[in-house]
Amino acid sequence: MQPSATYLEYIILCLCLCLGALSTALASPLYSIYAETWHISTTEIGYAFIAYMFGVVFSLLFLNSLSAKYGYKKTVMAGLAISIAALAYSALADSIVHLCAARFLIGISSGLLSTATLIGLAQKYPFKRKENAGKIASMLTVFGFGLGPLIGGLLADHTHSPLSTPYWMIAAASIAVLCTCPLIKYRHQPPAAEKKASIWNIPAMPLHQKIFFPCAMTAICCFSMFSLYAALAGTFMKELPLPQSATLTGISISIILFISTLTQFMFKGLKESTSMMIGLVLTAFGCISLMMAQYTHLNFWLISSILSVGIGHGLSLSPSYYLVGLISQKEKPAIFSTFLLLGYQGTIWPVLLSSMLIDHFGIMVSLAVFSLLIIFAVIWVLTHLQSIQQRKTQSA
């Protein structure tokens, strides 16, 4: 028997999840400051950004079983401890190599916290409607990711050490939350020995495969577009008639996720395929609008891009998570992990390609190539979704 849940334990786990997400996004508005202070290239900024994602992927591939082996409480505490060490390392970093290593550690902590806290939040959910536990956890994650760039930008603009103070402040908050984790009452029950799950798990049923791969490509498009902003927003905004500040850069990144969350609430009743189609079109339009902003130097196109990407992110990513979740329930849970691994590729390779193209050919060429890739991917998904709908109509 597990101890009964209390509001205090649930709040502690909520803070752990929120701080884990916040720590990962804290550096986004600081990248342009790193570029100016350390005299590094856009490609090297891309390395720092994707180092975090390599850490997340490493955690999902090789550390995903720690919660089952040692219990979610110990895994959460380990994740927070690694996060605190990584934040301190980031604050002390004096080169891109050290920053990349710190970001890799933050990625590992993020992977541990995201998996372990979800288990804990489900078990310690103190309210009546247990089915809402996952939704609240998802909201907390998005809130943390949205809060990270905002806090990072504000602290960078209003402190004497913009490349260290934000990290020390969040590290201090994380230490305070870590000290409260022993208050969580949990009795670990080791699972029975199981066969080790494969890394690559896709649906076995042909219909499920036809749904799974468009959903995975949708996630890649959404993650690619948001990650482009998260990694290179400061670089893009230098070309526009805007005051150059980390706060403004952080707001531009944060607002995308806040708009995405609001969109999911407002259009939760929309049919999944319709929502994905509209969302993907808006995502592609947001990418083209960002290119137009760089070409015309008009703030209108930047605002249009932020709004389109935020709304498109909410409309397309939410139903793809929902549909793959249903498939995972009907076949096996490991399918969802494969979906995430595929989706996270959108946060690595497009950002790396874009940053390298900026250094060698300029922003316009980089955005043109990125836009074409997004448009081709969107057309592929829309074509497959349309064929699935036609097949369903004919069978009916």
C-alpha cells in the first residue's frame, strides 16, 4: 500500500516538474549575449542548443528505466541534483565547450524529471478526477518552458552578470525545492523482471502506422519551428527595427508557448485531423512570415510569425499527442517513446542546419531552405491525412 496523497506532496512534485522545464529554456534569450561576449558563430550557438536535446535523447534511450528500478522519488531528486549542478556549471562556463557540456547535463536532468514526475503526479494526484492528472502535468511543463525565457531575459537585462545570475537564481530555487523532496512519502515496489524494451517501437497494425508517421512528422515540424525561435530568436531580431534586449527576445519565445496553451483550451473540441491540418498550414505560414520579416524588416511580419507559430503549435501538436497516445494504449506504451524520439529530431538537425547556413550564406538563404523543408513536410502530412479520411469515408 502506498501512502495517501497530500496537497503538499503534489505541490512539491509540480514545482519539480516546472523547475525542470524552466531550467532547460532559461538560456534561450542569452544566446545572442553569448555570441557577442564570447565572439562565437551562429553555428556554435546551434551546438549549445542541440547539446541539451542530445542530453534528453540520451536520457530517454538509456535512463528511462530508472524510475521503475529505484522509484520516482529518488529519480526526481537525482534529476534535480543534476539540474542544480548543470546550472552552476552554466554560470561558471567561460567557453562554448563548457556551455555545451552544461547543456547536455541539463538535458539529462530534464529527461529524468519529465518521466519521473509524471509518474509521481499521477500517484499523488489529490483531487477527484484522476484522468486530469496528465493534462495538468502537460500544462505545468508548457508553463515552465514558457516561463524560462521570460525569467532568463528579465534577469539578464536587470543584473550585472547576465550570463551567470539567471542560472544562480534558478539553482537556488531548485535547491530549496530539493530540500522539500524528503517530505514526499513513497514506498518503492520494484516491478517484476521484464524483457528489456526495444528502442524502436512502431505500431504493428497498418492503419495505426498510417496515423503514427504523419503524427510523428507533425511533431517534427512543430518542434523544428519552435526550436528555431528558441535557439536563434536573438539573431533574427537583430535585423529588425526593435530595441535589442534579452527581455524582448525571451518574450518572443515565451509567448509562442503561452499562445499554444491557450489555443489548446479554446479548440479542444475540434476534430483531430482538422486541427492538425489547420495547425500545420499555420506553422508553414509562420515560417514564411519569419522569412518575410527578415526581407522587409517590418515588425508586422514578426508578429504574424509568432502568432501563427503559437496557434499552429497548439492546433497540430496536441492532436498528434492524443492520437499516438490512443495507439500506445491499444498496442504498447513504448510506441509513445519512439514517437517522442522521432519528434525530438526536429529540435536537433533543422536548428544545426539553419545555424550553419546562416554563417555561410546568410539569414535569408537559411530561412528559405528551412521554409522549403517545412512546406514539403506539411504537404506530405496533409496528403496522408487526406488519404486516411477518404479511406474512412469509402469504408463508411
